[in-house]
Amino acid sequence: MAVIFDFAVQGAQMLMVLLLAPLLTGLVRKVKARLLRRRGPPLIQPYRDLARLLRKEVVLADNASWLFRVIPYVVFAATWVAAALVPTFQSGLLFSWSADLIAIIALLGSARFFLALAGLDVGTSFGGIGSSREMMIASLAEPAMLMTVFTLALIAGSTQLSTVAAFMTSNEVGLRVSLGLALFALTMVAIAENARIPVDNPATHLELTMVHEAMVLEYSGRHLALIDLSSELKLLLYVSLIGCVFLPWGMAPSGASVQALAIGFAAYLVKLAIGAFLLAVFETAIAKMRVFRVPEFLGAALMLGLLATLFLFVSRSL
């Protein structure tokens, strides 16, 4: 019975992240609209958009290869698996042994690689621009992410997320400058990876500034629905990752009761709401930067990751 219960909890998490991802995007849009004194779309509008795209016919370019048709499914599968591996309401799940930060970065990198290939496959100028910009952002975002992971691994002694979350709730953590710098670096990487303001604006289709949307302009129907859902899952993944690593309080331990799971789920919803509110406030208060200033933004994230590791070594040598 215990194994069946563990399978049920793991399946519930996989289904939960899939269902909550559009709701998180809808909440960010709603809060941004309220901050701008507009009514804004309803919270369930992302679900309606996905249902509308699933009903539409897929239109493909004449020179689109088989890879162009397969990539939306590959991107969706990789992003969904990565999002489902991050502990949300309970740590130590059945597949927690594979919930490693390096594995999650590899899954996201694979999805990014295939999406860039899709932008190049048809041969449009906008697709090529978007793919080149995406690779430029990735070349700076991934090292900053790896330095953050390196800092967390040195502090917690592991890159396994359940182990990191358990360590962060213990009394051994204390007040560390390295953790603060790592949090800022991870937040900046999350903004860039999700094509949010100031790096990119997901609400517009300006050809000279867009990055993510330029790669998927040729997609339609269910293919576009899968890509949009993958983007929403990616945003949920980073919010869950920040909550798991830096705010793991309220998360149910392994083998917890149903009541503890309910408390963990409620705490996870609160973390998502806080993350959506802070993201909406940040995007409302800041303007989009020029594309050529993005390396400076991500260079600052990389520098924060390096400083976090440096301060950690300095503090241990004292």
C-alpha cells in the first residue's frame, strides 16, 4: 500500500504542475492589468487559449521537415518532466532520486536546443534571429545557473533537491551572504529563461525585439498549444525551484500523512501566488532593455554566482 500511495502522490504532482501552469500565467497577467488600472483577462484565459489552439488545424510550411513536427512534443515532454521533478508540496517523492539540479538544467537545455532548431528549420529570417538570440542568452544564463547550483551544492552537500530543501529547513543554515547572492542570480536567470521583462516581452510580437516568439511564429494549432504550455510550465518550474530551495517551509516530509500533504499543498499555492505577484510588480515597474544590453544583465547574474561561491570559500577559511 505504501508503494501505491507513493505512486499516487508522484502522479498527483505531475498532474498538478500541468494544471497549475496556465493558472500561474493567468494570475501574472491579471495582477499586471490591475496594477495598470485595467480589468484584464480572467484567470482562466490561458486555459481557453490552449483549448482554442487544440481545436484549430495545424498549418505547416512547405519546406518544414519532420523535425519541425516532432519538436513541440519533445519540448513539452522535457519541460514537463523537469517541472514534475522539482519538489512542490512534498519532498522525498518516489522519483526524488532523479530530481537533481544538474539533470533539470540538462532537460531545459535540451528543450532550448530543439526549440532553436525549430526556429531555423523553416528558414525564415525571424526564426533565425530568434534562435541566435536564444543561444546568446543561453550561453550566459547557463553558466550563471551552474554557478548558483555549485554554491548550493557546497552549502548543502548535494545537488539533489529534496536534500537541499531538507538542509535549508535545518538549523545548520543560518544567515549566509552566499545564499542571498545565489537567490538574486537565480532570479535573474529565471527572468531571462522565461523571456520576461526586461529581457523580452511575452505580450508583444515586435519583430526587432522578440526572442522566444520569433522562433515559434511558424507554429499553429496543437503544436503552438504545446509550446505555449511548455512556456507556462517553465515559469512554474522556476517559481517552484526558488520556493523549494530558498523557501522550503511548509513542505511535507517523505511519508507524511494526508493532512501534512494538504498543508504542503496550501503552502505551495501561497508561494505561487507570492511569486506571481512579485513578478507582475517587477514587470510593471521596469521597462524592457535593448537586446544588446541583455549580456550585461546576465553577466551581472554570473558575477553574483561567482561572488556567492567566493564568499562561501572565504567564510569557510576564516
